[in-house]
Amino acid sequence: MVFVHGESYEWNSGNPYDGSVLASYGQILVVTINYRLGILDRFSKAPANYGLMDIIAALHWIQENIEAFGGDAKSVTLAGHGTGAACVHFLIASAAVPEGLLFHRAIMMSGSGLAPWSLVGEPAKFAAYVSHHVNCSPDLPHQLLLKCLRDKPLEDILSTNVRAPDFGNAFGPSVDGVVIDTGEIQQMDGTHYSDYSGNPAATKPSAHIHNTLNTINAILLRKLAINKLSKYDLLVGVTRAEAYFAFNSEDVQYGIEADRRAKILKNYVRSTYSFHLNEILATIVNEYTDWERPVQHPINIRDETLEALSDARIVAPAVQTADLHSADHRNSFLYVFDYQTKFGDFPQRQGCIHGEDLPYLFGAPLVGGFNHFTRNYTKSEIALSEAVMIYWSNFIRTGNPNEQLENDHVRDRTRFKNIEWTPYESVHKKYLNLDTKPKLKNHYRAHRLSFWLNLVPDLHKPGNDDVPSGHHELESDDEEPPAALPTVKPLNPPQRDPATIGSNYTLFTTQVFSLLNFSSYGILPNGSRHHPGPRPIHPVTAESSEGGEEDGMGGGGGGPGGAGGMSTSQEDGFAAYSTALSVTIAIGCSLLILNVLIFAGVYYQRDKTRLNEPRGGPGMGGHGGHGGTLQTKKRNENGQMPNNICGELESLTIHAKTDPSTILGHHHPALQHHQMPPPEFADLPQRAPPPPKHLKSVPGDGGGMLPAHALQLIGSNCGTLTKKSCVKSNLSAATVGGGGGVGGGMGGHPSQNVTMDELRV
């Protein structure tokens, strides 16, 4: 087995993968190789695949020398993981590799040449970056450019800072016409593989001729490439969480929100597809949203996004490769590694992470781990590693993972002896689920894979000629600043120009009024109000204030039709918003204090009113009778306090001071009449008809009998709830004031003839 390492087209090595345990346990030969990566794989602007050429050179060396190590040159299996699996797929379809001579079987683990990341779309652009960095002109002829680059120190070349595109690679396999044959690609650029019928004249030209996915499909899905694929025995497999490393540590720990998911999927769709991007994005979000949950938790959103990227980038291309191979060849096998190491380096929630199957292939659990693999394993994990090595060794020797050696004298196979790995075919689609208890299942993620293999390719078509090119563009996210122009907001905003003070003042007042739900009237810098017309909403960007003034937004006061002198500076907007927020909080606190003071004043006035109420009881004479009766009348009229409290208190106080019976009542508490309850505890009856305007007090005759108008006055002064006590009080007051006792001696006083009008006022 020749193992081609993966992880990246720019870094890694074959040295950490020690194949001694697998070789001794499976009785096979294991060869690990290194090949050129990164900048050295694409050393010039001319098409070149030096990394693939290194793999081909290693295969030639094995054919010439492997017998010296006890190997069989006619039974070579080329295995690759990740990007290495994509290299294996390209070599299978390559015209530079003689069919069935350099290797005879293939193993693709967590990767395929049909993946959208397997090919570099614009290699010359990134090669030009390297040439500029080391002062070699990209316009030089190819040989002179190579000589210039080879004369430069390796450290200078490797120090080139080249940023790979999202979900893509800056360096890696590309179309060079030698290892990766162009074939009919010039006629196929702009069409999807599902449109290709073998007739180049039937294809339709398109402006999007550099779509990498279309190029990959044109290379690997043509009939010649499929026929070459069917000549090899094939073993394909994936893990559960292939796209785990597309997320950062915070995403893994806390999950992601919907806006973060939208940003990730937008970047993927924009970097992968060329037609109907909005429709493709909408269908992806709809497919990978759990609509049964009313509230989407960030962890669930992260898991759904992880599945979407895993299916799109790894699982769907791998299963499609198995479908193509099984159509003409029965000896194809599919597996899903679904066990996650118990004491591994990753959280247990996601399932098996990309690359976690490699320790079990190389037998790390049997020896307690080595190199970068985990050190601690359980007994069930050791048994799983034995099962994986048995299946792989059998496939490497015979092309069938179920066939064993006749003299197989080691290993207890009781756990797995009854599990036969059925070949994969397009009808039942059976696969082996590798876990501590391996099981044979069928139709792995059938619905989701059908989405990527059928629906998305149907959407990814240019459409008719009348479809505008702008329809295919993805809607830009205005909230995201351009990635190429990062901006840093200063901690202390710079001092603003006086000409822009009016604009900030208008912005500040507008924000304050909107926060307080006041009217939409604007305020000019001079303090006057105006009613602005409809004005557009200008987002605050990270541009300078000078740029805002050039756009006509940096002037003075706000006119009726525009936003005035609102500045578009991010610092000014931040300062104005902070000021508006502070003033809003201050105004709210002031209103709260004002409310407290008002309530305190109301309660204080009520208590003061109680204390200052005249306490004149039943009078000692005729005038005393009027004092008690009229006080009760004032208290019970309409069941509440009079409107003019201060005026009534003043009149009652003056009357009490000039009335001898009232003064006498204050000095003789025993003679005071029963006080009425406060007005807030009395019932609120309908307003009684007013008493006669000119009602004079008629002194009693001492017999205790009241005239008719006095009885009418008593009834009109009584409320609903206190009518009984009111009648008693009025009767006693009228009786005492009518005659007898001390009051009788004072009955002839002139104050008895005071009219009711004076008291009512």
C-alpha cells in the first residue's frame, strides 16, 4: 500500500504515519511518501503539477525496486486521505499514468477528485504573487522566469504571504494538459456535467467559463475518465463530521447564530457556484434547518451547518464517485467511520472528526499510540482498530475486504467473523458502518445526498439567453465591510470640524426624540423647530468625514428635505449615539425624580388639609348650630372635597375665628360633634341639587321642632354611606343651635342672619 497523506495542499508530511503496525498485523508492505506542496508545487506561471509528478515518480520507483523488499509490483494499492484522495482520483483519470501498470487498486478516504476544493481554479494569479514578491517579472518567458525563481533563496520564496480563497486553495492540482488533461474542457466550460452529452457543439458558451466545479466535472465525468476508473478496485469512505475544521473554537464551544451561518454559507456558495446563487443559498438554508424546533439554538444551528458543509464538500463527491464506479464495476466498497475516540482531542457531540479514522488504520490503539495520535484507548477501540486493519489488508491483497489469508494464524475474529462487507451498488447502496459494533446499512443520508447530487446541479445552470447576468449574482451583505479594506475604530474619536457640529446636533436630537417617542419635528442649530420631509436613511460607514462632506452630507443645518449636515463618519455617529443615550438616561432619571416630588407634594397637601380642618362641634347657641350644620354640608357635598381647597379652608378658618361658639368648641372637646370620615373613604353619590340661594337660619323655639326648610337642608347635606350619622349630626346641631342652654342666650346675635351665599362662596 502506497499512502498519500492529505490535510492540505500546502503543508503536512508522510513521515508521521508509521505503517509498521499495519504492515506486521496485516502482513503487507506499507510505503509512505512525500511530495511537493504549496508554492513549490506551482513554481511558475506555466501550468505544472509537480506534486502529482512526484507521486508518479514514487510509483515508478516502487515498480522497479519493491521486489527487493519482498513486495509484489503487480499488486499495488494507492491510498490517499483528504487532499491525498483527490490526488489519487486525478491520477486514476490521468493520461500520464499507464492504465493498470503503476497501481491496481485505489482507496479514497474522506476525499475525492469531484470535491469542489480538489482543483485550483486560477493558479497563474497566485504564481504571479510569488514572482512579484521575489522581484521576478511574471512577463518574462517561461524559461527565464524559472531561472529567476530558482536563483532566489528558498526562504524568500516561502515567505510569500498568499491568502487562499474561502473554501478553496491557492496552490494544488490544476489543469496543465499533461497530468490533468484538458481534453474537451474548452468547449465544456459554462455547462454542468449533467448537460454534457458527449457532443461539444451542443454546449452553450457562458461568461462564467472559469467555474472550478464545472472544470472538475468536465475532467472526471467524461466517458474516458469513467472508463479508466472502472478498471480499478475501489474502496471509498467518509467520517461523520468532515467539515469540522471549517469552524473556529468559539463556534465549536458556543455554537453559531443565524447570521454567522448565513455568512459561512454565502462564502461557500459564492466561491463554488456561478449561476442562480440566491436560489442555491435559499435551498441550502431551507434543507438544513430544523423546522420542527420553534427556536433555533446556536448549537443546533452549528450542527446543521456542519452537516451541510460536510455533505457538500466531502460526502456527496465521495458517494458520487462510488456510484460512477459501481455502474461498470461490481468490486466497489463504501464505509462510514462512525466512532469517535473516547479520550480523543475533540468534543464528543459531533461524532467522528475528519482524520480520526487514521489511528485505527495504522494500529495506534494496539501500541498505545504514537507520534501525533492519541495515547489512551479502550479495549473496544483496540478491537475496532484490528477490524479496520483486517478489512484494509484483505482489500490491499485481493481487492475484497472479506477474503482472508489461508494461513491467518493470529487475531481473534469472533467479534467480526459474521459481518460480511457487501459491495456497493447503485440500487441498494449498502455500506459498512464502522463502530465498536460494525453493522451493514444502506442508503447513507439518501435525502441529503440527493439534494446535492440532483437538486443543486439542476439549479446550477445558466438558463436561457434572456436571463440577465445580474440575476446570478449573490445579494451583497451591506453590513459586512469589505474584506480587503479593514478599518480600526479609534478609542477616542478625533475632534470634529465646527462645520459638522450642526449635523451631529441634528443627529443627536433625532436619536433622542426617537428614543423618547416624541414627535418627528427636527430641531435646527438655532433652536427652532421644523417639520422635515421624507428623507433617506444613510448608513454609517467607516469612511472619513471629508468623504461625507464631498457627498453633500457635511454641511450645516438640516433643511426641510434632507438629513441636514449629518456626517457619515463612524466616529461621529458613535459619539453622537453615546451622547444621545446618556442624555436619554438623564432625562428619564429627572422625570422619575419629578414624579416622586409630585406625589410627595400631593400627600403632603392632603395631610395638611386634614390638620387644618375646623373642628367646630355643636354650637352653644344659634350660630353654633349653623357652624356645625354648614361644616357637615361642605364635607358631604358631592361626597368629596370642594374644588377650591385653599379658598374654602380660608373662609372656614376666618369663620371659625370670629365665631364664639367655634372657639368655645375648641376649648371644650366634650361638646364637639362626631367628625365625618375623610372624603376618599366616602361613597361618591350623584351631585345633589343645590340648596336655595337665600336660606336664612331661623332660630328655634326651644321645643325641638324644626321647620320644613331646615329638614330639607339636613337631607340635602347627607351622603349615601354616611346618611344616618349625617342626619344625627345635623339634627343635634340644629336642635342645639335652635334654642336652650348657652346657645339660647346668644340666639339674638347678628351673625345668625348670615346668608348661605357667603358660606357657599
